Amino acid sequence: MSFDVLMLQLMTGLSRAAVLFIVAAGLSLVFGALRIVNIAHGSFYMIGAFVAVTLSVMIGGTTGFVAAIVAVPLLVAALGAVVERIALRPLYEKEHLLQLLATFALLLVFHDLVRAVWGERPHRLTAPELLRGSVDMFGAVFPRYNLFLIGAAVVLAIALWALMTRTGFGRDIRAAVSDPEMLGMVGVNVPRLFTGVFAFGAGLAALGGILASPRTTVLLGMDVDIIIQAFAVVIIGGLGSLVGTAVGALLVGITFAMGIMFVPQAAMAMVFVVMVAVLVWRPYGLFGIPER
């Protein structure tokens, strides 16, 4: 195997990990604060991709792509706030099984809504001219858009770290993870905080869908595909841990890319082998903490 082929596959794995980190970070934040395993998280990813395609076509060119990145996560975040307020807030004190059933029902509802609005025909979001083509690095040729994805994920990871450690919103989220009752006693509006966290997670999922669209096909079913991989990421890294999410995304992305090269029929199975190995060693993930 040549060095340039190996490096190309490694970069492909890193770009896949970048998208997985963006999506799984929202899933991990929602679980950390709300203690809800949100199966419908993949629906926000899919909706973000479809709305971005429509907006990009309406505006056109690089402006349309930039407008989609800016506007669509905000629109999907607003949708997430409505979903949290109407469908999930009454279930916070209920059994986890009811919460799982509710989010699964939302996944089915959003799937049918997307089918009704956009149909079953596949769509594609075109990357801006500046991000097309390839560049030479380390003696190998890499797609320029893949490098953009990796850079965007790194910037977002730094921004999330700053948000969680340097802002009042991040402080409240960390406090909600530890003791939401005590947080409410010191004057924080916990229900409003939960709405903000859920909306923020939905916006991250939509952003991941937008960024992934130029390198994949936008179609029905992409919500299920991404949520399976995102769950693998957060289970490996530890639910509620952003550092764990980053490490889990790297493991899943690179494992899948190497699997495609060596055992293409079992690439996804290799991801779950890694997940099982981690759970046997640390049942709560690499950076997770035992559930209270």
C-alpha cells in the first residue's frame, strides 16, 4: 500500500470524524444537562441538510452556502426549542423508556414531514468554488473541502470549550449536569436553561448536516444513519463529555475509514467492535462518569 493512499484514507477518516464530532457534541450536551437520550437528534441533522439545499438554491453561489451555514442552524435551533417545550418537558420526571419512545416518535414524524415537503428524490448541496478541488500535502492529494471540514471542527471544538469553561451559560450547564435541583434553588431558571441547551444541540446537529451535504447525498434515511454513528461516538467517549466526544469521533471516523480500505464489507462492524471493547473496559465510556 502506498503512502499517499494511506494518507488520503486517513484524511477521509478525519473529515468523517469532524462531522461526527459536530453532530455528537450536541447529542452529548443534551444528555449531560437534560439526561434525555434524544433519538430524534438525527432528524435535526436531516432537516438542516434539506433546508440548506433549498436556501442555497434560492440564493445561489457562495452566498447561498454561507447563508445556509448562518441561518439554518438558527432556524433548526428554534424548532428544537419548540419540540423541547411541547414534547419533552412534560417527560423529564417520567421513566427513560417513555422519553425514548417520545423521541423515536418524533423521528418518525419528522421523517414523514421531510418526505411530504421535499419528496423522496435525492438532493445535493454544492460546495463554494473556493472549497472545490484538491491540494497537495505530504506527497498526497487531498480534497480541499475535507480540509475545510477538519478545520471547522477544530474551531468549533475550541469555541465549545470556551463556551463551557468561560461563560455563565457553560457554568450553568455544568451545574445542571451535577445538580439541577440545587441550580434552581440559587435562582437559575432551569426549564429555560434546558430549552436553551436542547435548542443549541439541535442547531449543532443542523450545522453538521449542512457541512456534510457537499460530500454526501441529502436524502431520506440520513437521519438514522447519522444517529447510529453519533451514538457510537458518545458511548465510546462517554455521554456528557465533550472531550470524550472528540476522542470518540476520531476513533469512529478513523476506524471506519481504515475498515473501508482493508475490510469494506465489515467497516461499520469494526466501529462496533471498538465500541464493545471500550464498554468492556469502561462501561461508562473513556471520559464518562458513572451514572448517579
